Amino acid sequence: METLDIPLVNLAVAFLLLLIPVGISIKYGLKLIKPLFVSIVRMTIQLALIGVFLKYLFQWNNAFVNIGWLLVMIVVAVFSSVKSSSIKVSSIFLPAFISFSVATLTVVFFLNVFVVPVNSVFDARYLIVLGGMLLGNSLRGNIVGISTFYKRLKMDSNHYLYVLSLGATETEALMPYLRESVQLALKPTLASMATMGIVTLPGMMTGVILGGASPEVAIKYQIIIMIGIVTSTIASVVLTIVLTKRVCIDRYGVLRSDVFRKETPSRRKKL
Amino acid sequence: MSGTSAVIEFAGVNLSFSGKKVIDDLSLVINSGDKVVISGKSGCGKSSLLSLVLGFVKPDSGKVVFGGVAVDGKTAWNVRREIALIDQDVSLGSGSVESFLEFVSDLKVNAHLDFSPHKLMKFFHLQGILHKNLKDLSGGERQRLAIVVSVLLNRKVFFLDEVTSSLDANLKKKVADYFLKRDDWTCVIVSHDPVWLESPSVRVFDFEEKVWKH
Ligand SMILES: Nc1ncnc2c1ncn2[C@@H]1O[C@H](COP(=O)(O)OP(=O)(O)OP(=O)(O)O)[C@@H](O)[C@H]1O
Ligand SMILES: [Mg+2]
């Protein structure tokens, strides 16, 4: 079964739908037209470029190139999750990169070797699509997890120091913050898993079904993807915190102030 | 235990925060069994003095010694196990009083302790708070709970940073007597309260002039 291709003219017609939000925005003065326009243009251009790029990537299907592209995706994911924490990117980029790579590659290779009967574990279709799926979906969790950990630790520093004064080891003192961050990071994933199929018909499934596979196949893929997402989210949040704390916490067990970004007034207002 | 061995020693200690000098060339010795009251105006660095010993802040220069060992990134962890601190903000955290007590007694360092708070809680008029949330306690209740915990830790050195500020006259007296009557305890007390300052058993260190008053 082949997916129905959409002729370019028809694609253009789809853009006509946007007349509705534009009309609403004008009628109620929502000032949405400009941000909407910018986002639509960006999305279209990015997807067009990536479409061409992926076409050649799939045609070429070279193991090294595939791994290389996966690493590029990891770098971008690391940047976006580190950037939204209050820690300087330069101080924790490397440990975060290591942790994201370990978490993503482990899950992807496990799935490709033991679960999906692919010919080559480096096959572009499965390596890049699965890897991208994992990264994209664990990204939000990672952003929440990493920034919560350091934000709470800093806000709560008096209590943290009090616990150290009680004679706690570093692990004992940090454990409550680690636990809280991971739980918070995982909350949306767990919630969407619990309602999956009923409330959410996720992108992966839609894609596979539109791609011509039967719903049974789509569901199997969805199940392995969700297991992969939970695994890589927990692993990467915990690993990132464990690895970055060596940089952000000194030998005295005290949070270093020089790893935090200087907050400019404008940044603060935005938060 | 001899009453004259040095427990804490500051030798030419300088401390500044982002360029602003807070402690200037301080030298000070506190002996075993001493009851020392540190006095001085707000912001002059009294709490920072305690933080230096615990390794929470590091001196720009000079040496901080505890029990004959210089405080550094390695030794600070042991120093903290010898001192019972009550910080000025009484930062006990959140959650129920019971779970807080459990957290403290579950720490590895406290594994050997007989951690039963009931008698002391009664002594400091803290009956019936076990199931309350720490955030719902009054300032004075929190201070007394922190005092109870500090005693249960079974340590010999106490850092008491403004621990009587929210207590009534009766309780102030009760707390001060409790700490001052123990000859084997070394207490470093930060306070403006006459209940400590005017007690005959303390030595007062004027932190602004860097001199002993009596
Ligand atoms: N971690 C820190 N970072 C930056 N500045 C600090 C820090 N801790 C203390 N300071 C500054 O150092 C000075 C001394 O603070 P400290 O808390 O030691 O004063 P204090 O004598 O205990 O005052 P108070 O009687 O009001 O409690 C203050 O100006 C304070 O703002
Ligand atoms: Mg103070």
C-alpha cells in the first residue's frame, strides 16, 4: 500500500485554512498575525530543507553519515535543554552531551538490534527516525528536569546547607532534589502514556498509518516508542544531573555561583 | 576533656563577597567548653563566621581550623558531623514534622543514635506538632524544634545563630540555661539577646571591634 501523495497545488490550498486564524485575529485584535506568519514560514522552510536532506540521507544510507546526523540532532537537543536552565551552557555542555548520547544511542540500538527486525542497525530510516522521535519527546522532560534541579537547589540553598550541617553525605543531601526533578520531568510522559490511544493518537502512529501500515503495526511501533521515550528520559535526566553536578558543585558540596548565567533584567522580566 | 584545648581557630582570616570585605584579618580562638556570644550590628559578618567553619563559604586568605584540622574541601565533611548548627532562618524545609525527624534520623551519620525526640519535645513545650507541616509552625515552634534536633544529634559543639529571637522570656531563659549549664558543650552563640549577653557563664566577642568584652 502506498501513501497518497499530495500535489503541490493541494498543499498550497491547505494554507488557505490559515485565513480562519487570520480572520479571528483581526476581528478580536489578537495581534497574532505576525508571530503566526513567522512560525508558519519557518516551519515550511525548515521542513522543505529537511525533506530534501532526508531524501538524500535515505538514498545514500551510509552508516557514518547516519550516526553523524544523529549526533547533530543530539547537539541541538542538548543546546535547547541546557539553554533553558539557569546554568551557563559552556559549563555543562559536555556532560549533558555525553548523557544525552548514552541515553539515546543505548535505546535506539537496543530497539534496532533486539526489537525491530532491521537489516542493518545503522539503517537511516530506523536510526534517524527512531532517534529523532526519542530526542524530540524526551526534550521537554530534560528541560524540566535539569532546570528544576538547579533552580530548586539554588532557591533552597539555606535548607540544603542545613542538611549538609546535619552531616549528610552529598548524595543524601541531593537526593530529594534529584527525586523531585525526575518526577516532574516524567509527569507529562506518564500522563500521556496513561491516556494513550484514547485521548492522544500520537504523531508516530499517525505517521505509520498514513505511511500505509495497518493499525496493528502502528500500535506496536507506538508501544516500543513510548517505552523508549520513558527509558531515555529517565536515563538522560538522571545521568545529566549526576554528570553536571561534578562541575556545578564544588568539593565542599556547595553549589558554585560562577556556573550560573548572570541574570540580566530583561531576562528576569521574561520569566 | 580538658577545658583549654582549642576547638576552633581563625588565623588571619579574610572574607569578601563580590569585592565587598566582610571579615578583615580575623584571629580568634574558641576553646573546648567555651560559651561564646558573638555580637555586632546586622550585616557585619557573624553568620558568615559560622559558615566559614562549616565550609559553606571559603576565606580569601587565612586559615580556619576545627579540632586541630584545617577546614578544606575534604575535611569539611567531617567537621559538619561534629557541629550541631541552628541557622538563622531555621531552614528545616517543608513536609511534616514527623517526616523531617525521620529524614534526620535516617542519615547515615546518625545511624547509631538513639533518636527519640518525645521527652525533649515535651520539655520545650512542643507536644502535638508531630503531624503538622513545618511551614505551618510558628517561628518560635520552629526554633524550638531545631533546638530539639540539634540536641538529639548528640554533638559537642553548637552553632546557635539567633535561636531565641522568636521566643518569649520564659522560653528564652529555659533555652539559654539548657545550653549554658553543660560544661562539656562548646557553644558559639550569635545573638543580641540579654538572656545570653548578660549571663555570667559566657564570654562576649565584639565582632565589629574584634575584641573580647568580658
Ligand atoms: N553567600 C553570600 N553571597 C553574597 N553575599 C553574602 C553571602 N552571605 C553573606 N553575604 C553578605 O555578607 C555580609 C555579612 O552577612 P552575614 O549574614 O554574615 O551578617 P550577619 O552579621 O549575620 O547579619 P545579621 O545580624 O543581620 O544576621 C552581608 O552584607 C551579606 O549581604
Ligand atoms: Mg546573621
